[in-house]
Amino acid sequence: LVLVVDFGAQYAQLIARRVREARVYSEIVPHTMPVEEMLAREPKAIILSGGPESVYEEGAPRLDPALFERDVPVFGICYGFMAMAAALGGEVANTGKREYGRTDVTVTQPGTLLAGLPQQLRSWMSHGDEVTAPPAGFTVNATSPRATVAAFEDVARQRAGVQWHPEVMHSEHGQEILEHFLVDIAGCRQTWTMVNIVDEQVERIREQVGDKRAICALSGGVDSSVAAALVQRAIGDQLTCVFVDHGLLRKGEAEQVERDYVAATDVRLRVVDVSEQFLGALAGVTEPEEKRKIIGREFIRTFEAAEREVIAETVGEPVEFLVQGTLYPDVVESGGGEGAANIKSHHNVGGLPDDLQFTLVEPLRTLFKDEVRQVGEQLGLPPEMVWRHPFPGPGLAIRIIGSVDADRLRILRDADAIVREEIAAAGLERDIWQFPVVLLADVRSVGVQGDGRTYGHPIVLRPVTSEDAMTADWGRLPYDLLERISTRITNEVSEVNRVTLDITSKPPGTIEWE
Ligand code: XMP
């Protein structure tokens, strides 16, 4: 176990992921955790993350020097690097010389940390202070235009640090630097793999659930599918999955759950087709929040009815456990903590209420999305499910701008299917985070097709790249691919006579249009 001390959440998560990519298990802890508590977990190493740009900033988190009274290896990154230098008696100057973004770092003395790397490293920086003298016993490994000391190490005491962010993709050789610390300086063993995870979780779930019953709301998304498959492997028919087909999924997705998923997992599945009911409830509604509320409400009703039926079938035996596909980032963001509490985070099931009294089973609580996908592959789930893009609970209803009806759903489904086919054919599925296709159902535009004037609807393409959906950039797709998509949609979906591209980042835009 390697602990990543969180001085600024987005950095800590990325670092924890990179450490795991090095096949060393890592967890994030808040910087407010007492050092004693950190050490009680017997970490093989501790990594101090980036955070505010200056250790002199008001309210900047403090680093307890007690951390260095023990033998645990420590690596400091950016803020963590400066905080470490200051705590060990080095000099940190508030020079006001800020360094942001791409910076060339010069390796002056590779040592162990930067062994085998080129002399110039393009790196990502973001700092306002500068380490001007390393603590006693440290060797300086690199400098940058604005930092006399940009990296240092004390191999004998198993400590090192860098001023830049080796965890971000723009930093060259970042992963190698992390591994040099983890393996060559801290002596960690690289044994963390997804194969162990499946066995370990199956064991744990059996222990937790015993011979009781569990239920899971399957959405067709990666998280709930993998969570349910794991639980099925552990407890078999004690688990019932409920798939609420609200009629707002994309083409082929309901079939994927009903047919391919069941074939792959042998899960006991209860499909409730309530598309008519949902369409009725949504009729004439245009306001996005109103749509969400209606869908949430109908979903809960349906789920509760399904639960009652499951109970009736098992002669009144209650269902005690609810399976949720909660991931590690959700756990970190909601304040971390161990153990399964009663239901509180339910974004994965589209809003189950607090008074549903279940104990949660969350087998993915320690995993990042990419790891969940690997587990899904291990479990033999269909690749189209494992690699599915995130899809919102309210489905296509929030991608139809205007009211929702069967006709509009068909138009959007057809256009969306073409987009997915073309993206798959171009082999770009895994380069794009998500690709909403939006129907401007209340907007009409004039066009010409053949000899005739048309008066049809525009479709908006919204490809985005992202790491976590909190921020996103619009996806730069090749023009010829965009052309193919546009031509096919306007030819094959007769109601659409215009295809447009959304080139807004998030912020200011959100990923979805509603
Ligand atoms: P936005 O549009 O806020 O979306 O940038 C961020 C991510 O969340 C998804 N999303 C939802 N997921 N229920 C969900 O389960 C919702 O109501 C919902 N709204 C947005 C969106 O697809 C993106 O991945």
C-alpha cells in the first residue's frame, strides 16, 4: 500500500492512478489525517501531492514534520515537494517568480530518480515558490528556468521529490520517474493486478451477504454491469437484477442487457418494460429539470414494485442488500471513509430515495474506471458493454431539446446509431470520452434535397475528451469522418436536414445539452 496524501484533490487522484498503473496499490488520504493514523496503515511509501501554489499562502495545508521521524519512504510532488523541503530544513523562497504550464527541466545529476532519462524533459509546472536550497543530505537532480532546485533525492533515507507534475500526461517520462521512486528508491513490489481483485472481491461479497438476498438496478452502463457481475459470481441466484427499460436508451442497448449480458453472466434478470408509462409521464414536458424529476420518480416507483415482486416470489424473504457500482473517485469526493453505510450516494441508480433501507454492497469502491473495465473484461462481459461511453440516467430524454415522444426518439436513435457506427469504424471509440448526439426537436431549418425544399431538424454532434467529466474539451475529429457522419445522417434520417458540431469546452458548456 502506498498512501497519496491529498493536498488538492484532482492531483491526488491522478497520482493514485499512476501508482496503480505501476502495479502498486495506492489509496488517497486527506492531508488532515494525523500522521500516526497514516503510519498505522503501514504504507510502503507516502506520496505528497500537489496543492496550492505557495506554502506561504494563507490557509495552505501544513505538513506535520513527525512524518519524517519514521523510516517510511516519502516522495513530494509540486506543493508536496516544497512542503517536504521546508519541513526538512531546506530553503523555500517566496520569489514571486511563477512558473505555469510547459517548462523545460534540465537534468543536472540523474541519480536514481532520473536515471536513464534525457537531459531535457518537457514538464508541467504550476508553482509560485521556489526551493532555493535542498535539505541536508539531499542531492539536486534537476533545475528549471525558475527553480534552482527542481528535483532532489536522498536515496539512503528513501526520500525524493520533484517540483513538476510527473502524473500529468504533458510531463515527459513522468511514469518512469514515479516508478524509479516506487521501485528503485522505496523498494515497492509491482504485484497489483486485476486478476487478484476478482477473487478477493468474490470472497468479500460472500462474507458480507452470507445467505441473504441482494438486488441491483442494472442500467446497462459499465459500473452497474461490472458490479452486478461480480456479485453474481459470488452469490449466484441470491442476486436479482432489475433492468428498468424506460425506453430512453440508444438503439440496441436494451437488447444488449437482456441478451448479451445475461448470456455472459448468467445473472437472474427481471426486465420491466415501462417505456409506455415513461413516455406518458413525459408528454409535453420541455423543461430539463422537470424531465429529470419525472424520470427519477417513475424509476423509483418501478424499482420498488419490482422489489416487492422479488420478495413475493421468495415467500416474503426480505431483500437486505443493494448492489451499487460506486467507484473510488466518488468515495474520495464524498470524504472517503471505510465501510458500507446505509444508502446515501445513489447517482448510479438514477436517484433511489434515502428511506429505502438496504445495506450497500459496493465491490468497486476502491477502483478507478479503467480498472473497472479491466475487471469487466476478466469477468467475460461483452466488449461493447465494458467500453461503453458514460450515458446519463435520464437517457435520450435530455438529448432531445423540446418535448419527448416516440417519433423524436426514433429520429435521435437513428442518428446516434450512425455516429456510433462511424466512430467504431474509425477506431476512435477509446479516444473519445463521450459523444452525445442531440436533436433540436423544436428547431426547424430550411434545406434542399433533390429538387425539393425541406424543413427539417438539426442534429448536434457533441464529441468530448475528458478525464473525469468534471472538465472536458471538444473532440477534434478528422474532417473526413465528420463528413461521413453528416452525409449519412442527412441521407438516412429523412427528418434531419442539417448536422452541426458543438465546439464548446466544459466549462463554460456542460457535456450534455440539458
Ligand atoms: P454534464 O452535462 O453535467 O455531465 O457536463 C457530466 C457527466 O454526467 C452525465 N450526466 C448524468 N448522469 N444522470 C446521470 O446518471 C444525470 O441526470 C446526468 N446528467 C449528466 C453526463 O453524461 C456526463 O458524463
